[in-house]
Amino acid sequence: MQDIINNLPKQAKDKHNENKKFFQKLKKKPPKNLDYIMQELHQEEFESTNCLECANCCKTTGPLFTDKDIERIAKFFRLKPKQFIEQYLRVDEDNDYVLQTVPCTFL
């Protein structure tokens, strides 16, 4: 089991582009409420999963930050959104805001 966990970062990196393409395809296909379905599944899972026990997602693949995320997190840190972006984020090849470094700075 420990070998599987230790190999997760490499597997995540190897499959990153494949997974991204897969999720882009899913967005174009029914059901149109896929985001809501995934949100419900996400909430269900995280009621039983303690992220900090594993933290693998935050160690290998950073999240995308929406404008709302940036505003909310910047407010928490008492920063202006622009300051938060300059300090912690960069724009990736898909024009999304992502963390400048992985693992997650906030982990």
C-alpha cells in the first residue's frame, strides 16, 4: 500500500495532460449539470476523508483559482487580490491562475 501512495505523485504528473483532456471532454457532454453532480460527490467524499492525512493532491497538483477564490483568500490574508496573485499565483498555459510552486504553499 505504501508503494502505491509513494508512486501517486509520479502517476499524477504522468497522467496530468490525459486527465485534463478527459475532464474537458466531460464538460462538453451530458449531463449539463455535471459540475453540480461533481460538487455533491466531492462533498460526500470529503465528509469521510481527512485531506491532511494524505495531502497528496496538494503535493502534486495545485488547484485552479477563480476570481472568487482569489478575492476570498486575499481577504483572509488581508491582501489586495493583485498582491495575492503576485505573491502566490501564476497564469498557466490554459490562462488559468495556479500556484507558483507545488507542493501547495498553504499546506
